Amino acid sequence: MNTLSFFISSLIIVLIPGTGVIYTISTGITKGKKASIFAALGCTAGIIPHLCLSITLSSLILQMSSRVYNIVKIAGALYLLYLGIGMIVSKSKLNLKNSQGDLKALANVRQGILINLLNPKLTIFFFSFLPQYISSSNKNYISQCLMLGLSFMLLTLIVFIGYGILAGSVKKLIEKSPYITNILQKCFGLIFVFFAIQLGFSLN
């Protein structure tokens, strides 16, 4: 098992902007550094079901269950579409002030979980990614997969928190400008809509 190669590949993959990254960054900009950390925790937690599924099921079973895969994919696309359109058409200004900390934190975690939970591509990713670094004949195949998967999750959490903190650092620079925050809100909304359309067109 080439551990160094795995971590380098994982870092590149995690750094590539996806729905989780966009959500964490938008949370950091609109709600601050602390909220972005909870968003990162939620996105990371949303990986767990996909990791477990990819380890316990084979690619053959996944192909046989293409209908289930498509249902989850549609649900994910609809959720992203809901988030995106909601941000685009919303006439209310983004609230950049911290309020109801505990409730907001739980909401950030929950939304982060849903964003990754409803992204079946993560299951496909782990199916194709992990076996490259572990031999199927390995007696400790499951434990090795779990170790690499958990390492990937930890790396994801660290990178996402970094993205969120950097985004949160510019919060004070834009919170006094309603125009900028409005533009940012619509831009993030369009990005989510793009991801939703992309996910929808990838249906089998």
C-alpha cells in the first residue's frame, strides 16, 4: 500500500472545489469562521455512509441496483437545486451577524451532512479509489479500507476548515456592503444550481 501516493492523491481530490467546498466557503463568508467549522464537520460526517456502503458492497451490486442509485442521485440534485434557487430568488439580505449560536451550528452541520449524504458520486468514488491502494487479496482488506477512508475524511475536514477560515477572514470586509453580499448569495446559488444540473444529467 503506497501511503504517500494515497495522501497526495487524496489532497488533490479534496482541494478541488465541489459542493462541500462551496457550501463551507459560503458559510464562512456569510456566517463567519465558527459556522464554517460546523459546516465542514457536517460535510465530513456526510461521507461516512458512502464510505461504509463502498466497503460493504461491490461494484457489481451497485450496477444491479442502478435504480436505487438514480433515486439517490435525483434526491441530491433536487436538494442542491432547492438550495441554489432559494439563494438566487431570496429577497432577504444575507445575515452576516452571529445569532442563536447553538441552533445555527446544528443547522450548519445538518445541511453539510445532507449535501454530501445525497451525493451518490461519493460511493462511486470510494469504490474506484480505495481498491487502487489495497489488494483485494489482502486479509485485512476491510480494516485497511476503513483506515484509508477515515484518513481521507480527516484530510477533508482539515482542508474544509482551512477553506472556511480563509473565507471567514474576509467576512468583515464585505459585511458592510449589502450589494456585495447580495451578489455573493446569487453566485453561490448559481453554483449549486450548476452542480444540480450536472448531477441530473449524469443519470444512467
